[in-house]
Amino acid sequence: MMANDLPFDLSALSIFPAVCENGGMAPAARKHDITQPAISQGIGDIESRSDTLLFDRSVRPLALTATGAVLREQAGIVIAAVRPIASQLQEMQSGRVRQLRVGIVDSLSRALTAELSAFMKTRAERLVVHTGLTDSHAAALFTRQLDLIIGEDDLEDVAGLERSQLTAVPGGHSRTPHARGVRAGAAHGSLRAFFRALASLPSGYSCTTRPAGTDARNRL
Amino acid sequence: MMANDLPFDLSALSIFPAVCENGGMAPAARKHDITQPAISQGIGDIESRSDTLLFDRSVRPLALTATGAVLREQAGIVIAAVRPIASQLQEMQSGRVRQLRVGIVDSLSRALTAELSAFMKTRAERLVVHTGLTDSHAAALFTRQLDLIIGEDDLEDVAGLERSQLTAVPGGHSRTPHARGVRAGAAHGSLRAFFRALASLPSGYSCTTRPAGTDARNRL
DNA sequence: TCTCGTTACGCAGGACGTAACTATT
DNA sequence: AATAGTTACGTCCTGCGTAACGAGA
């Protein structure tokens, strides 16, 4: 059998905040089309598997223990992290994102914007292009106001982009960027993998992720 | 029954990276004391519930699809977030943390360090006290180099601390801080709840969380 | 006494193992 | 031919519902 050293299950973890927010198991049960005992057992399961006490049952309405307060906080974080994954996978599967906000450095915007627009037409529902300085674009990338930035250098001076760096060279499958026309982009989250997928698509561009050497087939 | 709109289960989510890292389902199965079919079904379960394709089965060794690459990345994040929760709960349950790094503003360090040390003796395995300026402590708090900071004002000028703010007044259970001897601290993660628990313990301090009005009993 | 939470118990669905089959190299 | 993955099928277990019980306000 599975080792499963994890102290809870996602379904149980998701009902726990519901109990907190609804002020008890019975209200939470009504709201979630589930019975009271199911909730009681779910909470009990977390408690026994993690060897903790989450609620003080000696008072009514139910009171959180300090331990319960910790879990309530952490559970919110985990659930919030898990929920968007489903839509990310859907995006990846369909090969389309709803929205893509791109920052292009001024010097490249003339040459690239039209091309990029055509390229993205089938991949994004909505394309927003910002032109300006790479520095401010990098800042916007970190604050999630941009999804992708394109600059002239390889952005090595921008910290924290190593893993999400892409280099795109026009027309061809050469893995080493040409001296002329090289541009570098950085994307995060699902978009990064989105571009990774583009690498295997036939198109005017070939995208390779860094570190170089990653080929179209994603090895395990 | 439960709605359970979540696209996977924690146990399934935890075997998926194992498959990636071990280069296939069979090696992963051997390593985790589980059978090959169980893994195959687990992966298939994620795929069907999220309506995606994670592996390219037409090649050997197995190759990740772009979608699979996304999930691999996200799964790592989730698992990494979930695993420490168990130990956090244990800490909370036992009322002790392994290590507590406290920053105390210079002006209070003389008066507080000895007292704090005695107070923490039974609550932390190891206590590290830094003295200095509150500003630098706040920065260290954000970068997780400190767990708790104690200053003279209520740290209202430090952004992002609202929810984790504590006020501690010496000797007494008054909820409004005394004009003399007021100090404010900020902690994050399990430590925050740790201090919340301290509020209900008999000691020389009474800690109240902000916003004021929260009493010792944690209401839902 | 009323509401809420727990416990008891039964059933249905799911998870995992064994075995047989298929496919890739 | 060999190794790896899938499918089929049987069993066990657990998760949930109904019902009965206990406890707090």
C-alpha cells in the first residue's frame, strides 16, 4: 500500500475552512450538500492522522484551538494554490491562454509587434502589448502585471529569471541564437510552459528554454 | 456526495513527481512500495479528472507532455507547501517551536532580553535574539530571516503586517496597551498562531492579536 | 427542549493487487 | 525477446449516508 505520510487529504482540507467560515459543521454541511457526520468524520480524520485537536468541542458554537488556527491559515494557502492549477492545465491542453500581456523593448517593438500579434493570434484570446524599457518591464513581470517580456539582451542582469528564460530566434531551428535578431523573453507560471510547448510547434520561431540543451521532447 | 471540483488528490499528486524523477512508472512503483498498475491508475485518474494528457505513451522512456510539465512544476510547489504543515501542527500542539529568531529594537533590548529569554525558555528549543533597528528587522522578517520582531511603536508604517500583528503588554490582562512599556511584535506562519496561543497561557504577558477585540477564545 | 456533534452501522464506490494483454525498443 | 504500461477483474477498505445517541445552551 501507499506510504502516504501526508496528514490530510485535499477533500478533507477543503471542508475544514468551510466549517470555520460557516460557524460550525452543520451549516457547512447544508451549504456543501453533504451530511453532518461526513464533516465530523472528515475533521476527525485530519485530527487523528496529524495527531492534533482542531476544535474545542466543549463549547458552543465550536471554537478553534490554536492548532486549528494554524491549519485554517495553511489550508487557505494550499487551497488557493491548488484551485488555479486546473485552469492552468486546461490552458496548456488547449494551447491557448485567455490573456497574454507582453512587454517589448522600444527598439524591437517596431519590428516585432506585428509579427508577434500574428503569432499569438491563435494562442491567446487577448493580446496586450506594452512598449517601453526592459527594466520597467522586468519590474512589471515580477509584480505579475506582465506575463512575458521581450528584450534585446538575454536579461542576465535581471535576477530571478534564470529558470524562466526563453530565447527565440526567428525562422529556423538552430539552437544557438543568431547574432542578429536575437531576443530574449521571460515568462512565468503556466505561460512559461506554454512557450515551452510552442517550441515543438511548427512556426516561424523556435523557442528553446534555458539551460540550453533541452530539446523538443521533454525527457523525464 | 461531495462536490470535489479539485482535479486531483494529494496522494495522486505526490506520486506524479515520483514518476517524473524515477524515469517511469515501474521504477517509481518499486521505490514507493506500490504496484505499477496502481501508479498507472493514479496518473490516469488525474488525467481523466482534469481532462488532460500528462504523458506521451507512444515513446519509451515515457515523455512528459507540455501539460505534464506544468503539473510537474505545480505539484512540486503544492507538495512543498503541504509537507511542512504537519510539523507546524505538531509544534502548535506541543506548544514548542524548534527555533525562534527574534529581533528587538535597541531601546528595548536592555529591558526585555532577559525577560523574553525566561519567557521563551519553555516555549522554544532555541532562542536567537538580534538587536538593532526595527526597519532592518522588518526587512529580515519579510525575508524569513527573523520569526518575530519587537519594536516600540505598533509598526503601522510597515506594510503587510496588519494581520500578523501582536501587541504584548507586561503583567496584566488589560486589552488596551499601557502608555508605558507598550511594545508590538510581528510574526508570521505558525509562530503567529504560537503567540496567539500564548495569549491564553498564564504568564507575565498578555498578548492580543489585532484587530483588537479578539479574545482568548478563538471564535469561528 | 432544541440544536448540534458524535457514534454505530450498512452500503456503494474506489483503490490497490494479481494476472493477462499490448506495445515499444 | 524483454521490459514497461494498460486493461480486466476480484477483494478490501474507506468514505458517506441513515439512524440512534449524547451533550451544550
